[in-house]
Amino acid sequence: MAYREVDSSAAALIVAFNGAVFRLDPETGAELWCQHVGGGSRPMRLLISGERGYVATSEAIWCLDVRSGDIHWSAQRTCVGDGPLVRVGGRLLVAADGVLECFSETGEPLWVNSFDGYGYGPVALGVPGAPSEAGTGG
């Protein structure tokens, strides 16, 4: 996992695992809220952008308010699986098993590219200058 410098005065730490998203107090580790989003023990991908937290499970993508834990929206994914989550140009890109999906920041599915003829497998996804997920999952 890559080292990342963070602001130590941050008011919260957001954690996603085992089908739930948590906000913790970074000084004490105390749980401030918990929101269950599903996905069980499968890997979850987490991306924080301003006051929004985007979580991709193997079957859906969720948008939460990082202060309250309230769910703004959720959308089913076309391809079931684990892969990267990137935000760029007001869009969310999530990939798995050779399929790349694009959602608006309001959860509307915009397009899917299944790379027909190239098979299936893990996907690496990067957009120069765009925020990407925290951690590598798995």
C-alpha cells in the first residue's frame, strides 16, 4: 500500500469493511456512526471527495455523507466483482473482471465498456490527476 500524507487535524476517519462504512474519531478510534451497505466479507473500495464518500461493493456503488453517514444514493453494478474506483470530471468509474462502468455523481449509470473480444480479468484503472481509492482492497 502506498504511503499517503494526511492532515492530522482531520475531524474523522472513514473505514469500509465487511459490508459496512464507519466514521471514527481519529484521536480515540471511537465509532461515530456506522452505515451498512451490503457486500458481506467481499472487498470494498472507498473514495472520499469533499463531504461525499463513494463505496463500491462487488454488486453496487453507494454515495454517503461523510459527516452523518446518510446515504445519498446507491446503484446496482452491471458486472459483479472487485476492482478500482476513480472519480474524474464529475463521473465515477468502477471496474471489475474486464468491465469498466461509468456513473454520474448522482448515481445514474452512463455507460459500460466490456472490452469485447479481450476476455476477463483484473482491471487496473488510472486517470492522471484524478483522485483514486484509498488502499488496494483484496
